[in-house]
Amino acid sequence: MGLIDTLLGRASAKNLERIAEDFAPLLAPGETLQRAFGLVRDLIVFTDRRLVFVNKQGVTGSKIGGC
């Protein structure tokens, strides 16, 4: 079972138009968002060049970190 199959079983697909504005400052020139999945409060984003994990912590989700 691949990574995408695992994600699709436990995560919901996110609308790329909604998250594109938030990710615009993080993307390299010419890099585009391909897919995004939400796991409770966390977010996994696939671009054409990399994979980005967004880990939201806390009850209010006010702390945000990524790698």
C-alpha cells in the first residue's frame, strides 16, 4: 500500500484554491501545488517538487510549524 493510498484512507482531500494563498510565500518560482490532505488539524501538501507537512498544535491551533 502506497503513501497516497494510506492518506486517502485516513485523510480528507483539501481544496487547493483555499490553501494556495497561504502557501504562495513558501513556494519556489514555478513550483505548483498538486494535492493536499487534512488529518484532523494537520495538513500534508504535495507540490511538483516536494512534500510539506504542517503540524498545528494547541487547542486553538494558534501554533503552526512545518518541515
